[in-house]
Amino acid sequence: MSRDPTRIDHREPDARLSGAQERAPKPFLGLWFECAKVYGRAYRTPDGRAYLGKCPKCGASVRFGVGAEGSSDRFFKVRC
């Protein structure tokens, strides 16, 4: 029996989906940018030593260091 190339076999795995499912979520901090009045995120750097974010309106960069004496908060207000 020949396979019809116009039919999609939904039983076959989609490589794009399986790759996305295997990725771990990226750690982030929630941010409220006061000048833009929008929420945003600061993502952890690859070395794990800081979180970096940028205001979508004015472009101001923010950096949150990671350390033993830091905060356990996951959400911050940013004045830029």
C-alpha cells in the first residue's frame, strides 16, 4: 500500500514539538516598568549570576544580581 503524500499522519511525532517540550523553562523575574506602564521579564544570564531586563519604552537596562544575601521576591517595580 503506497502512502498518500497529501495526507498527514497525526500519529507521527512532530520533531518541533518534541524539542520544545524537552526544553526547561527559562528562569525569570517579573518586572513592572513604571515609565512604560507594562509588565516585562528579566531572564537569568547563562552563567546564573544575574537577571537582565530592558524597558520596552525607554530602553533602560536593569540588572539583578544573584547571591546568598539577595531577595526571595520574584517581582519588582522598575523606575526608569
